[in-house]
Amino acid sequence: MTDLEIMDYERKRKTVLRNVEKSGAEKIDIRICFGDELADVRYQSGKSETFDSCPEGEMRTADKVEGKYTLYTAGNLWPDAWNRRENAYDGKKIITGK
């Protein structure tokens, strides 16, 4: 069972999707906006939703995308190194090599 945790610019982690393999997720894309991670999840049912690492009670006021990559496709879980990333930018380097 693998849970999806995204982090904000202060490196605080937030669990946004439990048991990814059984959630029906088809694809998970990660966007980086001002050091925050956002997860765009598309499900096999066709439904889509976005999870934001912005802390509860705060609102995102700008959406400048500083990076984007595909983290997960059905049957292809991300590498364990991604779970040990120090910040959002490290996550992109781990997945894309850039």
C-alpha cells in the first residue's frame, strides 16, 4: 500500500491519496508552483481532481508553474527515492533526471 504525500514550500508533507494502487488512479502529474507541489490525478473512471499542498486555511494566490512531470501511471509506481526527496525541486530531478 502506497500513499501519495506532497509537500509545500516549507517542506511540510501532506497525505492526499491513500493506497494509490487501489484508488483507481490512472495517472498522477505533479506541478510545482512557488515550491509547493500540486498533484493532478486522473482516475480510470474519467474523473479528475487536484490536490494542493498549500496548508489548511491558506489560499493559493498565484499559479506560476515552475516544473511539471508525470509521477505515476497505472501499474508503474514512482521510485522510493521520490519519497525521500528534500523539496519539490528534488522530486522533479529524481523523476526526470533534470
